[in-house]
Amino acid sequence: MSHDHDDRPRLTAAQAEAALNPPPGRVGGDLVTETLQGLGATTVFGAVGRPAPGLPGALRRSASLSYVELGTESHAATAADAYGRITGEVAVLLLSAGPGALATLPALQEAAAASAPVLAVCAQVPAAGLGGGRHGYPGELRDQQASFRDVVKSVHPVRTASQIPSAIAAAWESALTAPHGPVWVEIPEDVLRAGTVLPPVSALDATPRELYPRPELTLVAAELLARAERPAIIAGGGTVRADASGKLRRLAERIAAPVATTYGGKGAFPWEHPLSLRSWPGDRHTTALLEDADVLLVIGSGLGALSSGGHTFAPRGRIVQIEADAGKLESNHPALGIHSDAREALDDLLDTVEDREDASAADRVRTVLEAAARDRAGDLAPEQRVLAAVREALPDASPSFWDLTALTTWAWSAFDARRPNTMHSAQGAGGPGYALPAATGAAFADPTAPVLAVTGQDGAVRSAAELATARRYGLPVTWLIVEDTGRAGGGEPACPDLAALTGAFGVPAVRSTPDSLPADLAGALGGPGPSVVVLGAEPRRPAPEAG
């Protein structure tokens, strides 16, 4: 087979000179940092004082990599997850072997659930200790990568220095090929520490593969949508990750289809649009409309438990499902499954589908929203005041990160995100304490823009140490702590004075009330560096179960 193009990487004169005359003192860790630089990385995350062996010196010698230190490996992985979500770029995480690596499992599972492109580079015991024997090395596991294989998208073991650039480049490509996700590179610590005579890494190509829809499936889907009597659309997180919100709106308007977003898809469709069912898929009136659709287009969602009322959603019409993760196609409902990136699939649908007129669609949406509002009249009063205050104070383009609290379950449904990719919460395995380290990671994507973390008192105790990180780097992170009084479970766990706790980190807290919250939040978000607002909540019944 012959090729009529040449995409081989080329060296500049300076790179050629460096290759022939490598600088002295380089080790295997330098091959890691040089590869990351060549692929375009600028920020790497890790725990304070504990990057993988062989990397501290390599990081100091790096001309363009900035090493961000968080309090724990788990928080570093959460920060990397958030950085990857916000930028859409690979977020690099550096880890040591054994317990430090294992501590990141929940955060990497969360990254996998959110399809966040995180590249974990982890040390392994010396090469002589590999193979399952018990050699007594610190941090030794019989098969470390096995612990991560079912969590990350791909695993790339390294055994020699020459393998480092290729393994990292392959992992980088995997992380960015739809569906995005976390990947794992594992390198023996003696390989990282050992001197190397290999030339500096320069030209690399790790271009992700595009995932296009099959044209015959696009044709059938377009015909179904154009001929439907009551089409509807559910837009999930894959729509946001593919940056396909504009194409979603054009398609919905072309075929006059009501649109509901999942919690992961918040912001994918304008909240106040006449066709917007917003993000209340658990509401019985919205559910009835979606179940009654004769053609339901599901974009970037597997219709999992949170998006289907705990798998009670029972659509009666034909389903067309666009999903980049082949494992999610028809995983919960029979469908015309289109394995594709959402942006590419919507682009092809827009080129194919015929216009459909339906003057009643907006009226049906309005009727559903009015009925839903009547059902929950009074239920949301205290929560709605808090959510309204957050929405008033938070700039539209600023991201927010939410721990899983009662307030968050209301926010999933009732908070207008306004922009795609601006509201994030732990829906996979993040658990309490997710919001502050995530907001810290997001702040490194754009240190000039404010970021909001929303946490209950349990999450505050678990993650308060990252205030030291935010203060050390001067990050514009505002932490809203909602004190959870009247909790479910019948007991009040011991909790410190949260305002005094944050003050101990040199970040004084403002104690707020529902009446003063809009002004307090606006002041905190508008100021320099980190800030804390503690809201004493009124006793409330628990929020409804998520989903």
C-alpha cells in the first residue's frame, strides 16, 4: 500500500542540535516531562512534596510545565478531573506507587463517569520487583495496574526508558479520543531515576481519532425525526463535552422538538427557550411528555439511574440514541444506536433532516412547566432563595462545583446554568468533599475568573485543607458552605465551627443569612484570592432522592 502524503514529524535546527548533543544530568523523568511538553501540557497536578520518583528534578528543569501541589493524592486527582472538564484538554496527574495511587481510585472513577481526560503517570516499584513476587519494596502491590484497569479507559505500562514517549503519547491520544476519559501510565521508579543517553523528546503526534456516525444510520434517524408527530429530545453530558449546544438548538428548532437536559447536560439548551423542558426529568409531567414522544432523540446520555428516575423511565416510542461510548448504546432501552461524537452526529443530522413544522410544541412545553410549578409550589421556597442568590451573584461564564447535598439535588433540577460546562457535581464516585478540590483545579484553567464551590458541613470538614492550596496560589475560589441542620438520619455529627476552621487557614469567613447571601456572595466572588461564605440553613426535610 502506498500513501500520497507525508505526516512524519520534523526537527527544527535547535532540536537537531539538542538530539546530537543532549544536555547532561537527564534521567528517565526528563523523558516524561519532555513528552508532556511536546504534547502541549502546561499544568500537572500532584500531592504536596510527593511527585513520582525521578520527576522533581525533571520538573525543575522543565521550561513550561507548572507543577500544582494539593494536600492529598485524592484531591489532586479531583482537581485534575475538573481541569480536564473545564478545558477539554488532557489534565496530567503525577503519582507515587502504592497507597498514594490507590487513594485516587474514587476520583478517577468520577473522572470516568464525567468523561474527563485525565492522564495519570504513576511510579511503580523497581523493574526487578515486577511480576507478582513479594520483594518488600515500599508501596509494593502484586499487580498495581489491575486495581485501575476497570476504572480508567486504557492502561499503558512502561518497562524501559525508550518506551516512555510512545506510552505517554498513546495514552494522550486515548484520553482525547471520544469518549474522553482517564488513562493510566505506569513506570518503574528505577527507570524514572536512572540517567538516560536518549535525546530530548521533541516532535510527537498524538492526534485523537474522530468518531463519525455511519451515514446510513444518520439517514434513518433524519427520516424518523422529520416524520414524527411528537418528537422530543433528551440532551446529556455528551452534548456538553462535544461542544454541541449550538447544533442542538438548531436541530430542536428545525424539527420543533421539546428538549430536556439531564443533570450532566445542564446548560446544553437555553433555560428560557420556548422548547426548553429544562432539567427536571424526574418531574411526572415532563416524564409523561417524554414517554409519549413517538420519536425520542437521546444525545450523549445512556439514560442511567440519575437521568431516568432510577430506571423507571419507560418511553413508548422509537428511540434514536447518539452516544460516543459504545458500551452505553442500548444499555437501558432498545434504540437506533448511533456510535458517534455528539457534535459530528448533530452536524450530519442538520445536513440531512427536513424541516418539521409544529406550532403546538411550545404550547405543550409551557403547559408542562406550569403544571410542574404548581406541583412544587412551596416545596422549594428556602432552597430557591439560596439558588436565586447564587445565580444572581455568579457570573454566567464562571464554573461552579457542587458536593452531593440536599441543596445540590434541588440545583440539578431548578438551577439555571445559563452556559454549558459551567455546573459540575460528583455523580460517579466523588462523594462529600468533591467541590473545593474540584474548584481549585478549575481555577488553574483561568486564574482570572472566579470559581464557586458549594458544600455541606460534612464536605467542608473533609476538604478544608485545600483552602491552604487556594491561598498559597492566590486562586479566585469562593467556597459557599451550607450548614446542614435538620439532616436526615436522626443525628447531628460533631462539627467544628466552620468559620473558625477556615480562618485558621488564613481565609476569614463571612457568616451569611438567606437575606444577606446575594450581597455576601457577590462580594466574595468579586474579591481577590480565596473567600468563604458560611450560610446557616433553616431546618428542612430531606430533598427527594436523586433521579
